[in-house]
Amino acid sequence: MANVKVKLIKSLIGVKKDQIATAHALGLKKVGDITIQPENPQTKGKVAKIIHLVEVSEA
């Protein structure tokens, strides 16, 4: 199974609470944080919810 690298590129200040919770669920707390996540439907759904805040690339 492939992995994806998710990087937080925009601040969570002023963002809806559910989007902040989604970012924290992915392990992203501060701008510049990077996590490696499995490429599955759950991860894709989380990333789709906060796509305007993150940068996604192949891991």
C-alpha cells in the first residue's frame, strides 16, 4: 500500500473547528508539520476536507 506525505502550509487560525480537528487527526499542529499517512479512503477524505490548508505529495 502506498503512502502520502501531508504538509501543513497554512495556519489553522480562523479556520472552522471541524477542520482544526481534522488537521490534528492527521498529526498536523503547526505550519510546516509533515506526516506520512497511508493512502486509503479515510486519509483521502480527511485531506479533501482541508485541501486548502495542506500540500500532498507521494511519500
